[in-house]
Amino acid sequence: MTPLNEELDRAMRGESPLMDLHQMLVQDLAQGMDRESLIRELESLRSVVRPQTEDLVLEALDLFAGWCHPDMKL
């Protein structure tokens, strides 16, 4: 399981999966992870996760694309 897949799993167990994942992605970026690498990894996870988790992945990709509230954009 990749670190991002583990973050998705933790977020899905929380009360606010998107907010939890957003915080984790913000931390990943702050620690120097490359934005494009995170996007590629999210895209690659879409085909191997459960449908409800895929929805969260798509929402996370929207955060990178700017299809969200300005405060949530990554």
C-alpha cells in the first residue's frame, strides 16, 4: 500500500473524509512532495480503490484543478 493509499484509507474512516484528505495533502505538499506527482498517484489509484473511495479521489483531483472553494485549492 502506498503512502497516499494509506492516507485515503485513513480519510475514509474519518468523519469528514474530504477535509481529512485535504489536510493530509497540504502536509504532503508542505513536506516537499511534488504537486504533479501527487496528481499522478491519485489518478493511478482510481482503478484500484473501492467506488466510494474513487469518489474521494475524484474530489481530491478537483482540489488540484481548482474546482472547489478557493480556500480548498491545492
